[in-house]
Amino acid sequence: MTLAIRRATAQDAHVVSALAATTFTETFGALYPPDDLAAFLREAYAVARQRTILSHPDYAVWLLEDDGEAVGHIAAGPCGLPHPDAAPGDGEIKRLYLRQGWQNGGHGARLMDAAMDWLLRDGPRTLWVGVWSENHGAQRFYGRYGFGKVGEYLFPVGATRDLEFILRRPAG
């Protein structure tokens, strides 16, 4: 097993789209009616949308690859969470997912470190992440990076609305 992390490019849009849909489904798919899950995956992880994100200089995605096969990813960019204290210039961890079988091996931390280095490349700034209210493992993981709960919102997956926690890591 040769694991490597690399920054994705616009040419990786198909890979990112498929990986994002697979990892979201592996992690949360059983929670949703099939129609809601399918609608969410079609919209959120469409290849064209991934290509746009990967082409934009304010966003970045890293892939964790096992002998060239994408098995995990993290996405980062400007904060888009609905919190009154979110300000221009704040960054956000948009998503962090690993395929089953590559979880709990320190690979999420490697991806997180890559994204944090990129988000903080110009110096300290406030960072944000949204996490499902019932995903206690993710909340502990982000807590180790200095993120703490500051709010809540409803995250749409098709017609389903999930309670998400908004976590913030202050600048400095």
C-alpha cells in the first residue's frame, strides 16, 4: 500500500465527483430516503460543479490515493456557513471523507494538515466547519484542531433536513 496526498486539478473532476458521492453514501446513505440521497448527490457532487470548484483559485481539494486509486479527500475554501460572525476572508473545511477501510489510520489528519497549511498560508485567520450533530467522532476530530461549536443550522439532503453544528477555530 503506497498512500500519497496530492492536490486535485480540474482534470480530476470526475474522480472527485465519484469519490465524494461514494464516501458520502458510505458514511450517511442509510440515513436518507433513496430519492433524497440521489437528488443531493446529483446536485452537490455533479462533475461540472466539481470542475468549477477545482478551477477556482479560492478553493482547493486534496486526494488521498492508494497506489493511484482515490480513497479520501478534503475540500477547503471561503466560509459559506450561515453564521452571523462569518466574515470575508474566513476559511472553511468544506468536507473531509475517507472510504471505509482507510478510516482510523491517521489519514484524515494528514488530509486535514494539508488543508490547514493551505488555509493558513497567508497567516492566521478564522476557520469554520459544519458537522452533522450526531457525528461525535468528527466533532472530537475537529476539536483536536481547535474548533468549537458556535452555532447550528439545517443542512438539506433532498427534502430531508439534518441538524448540523457550526464549529469555529479563531484566528491566532
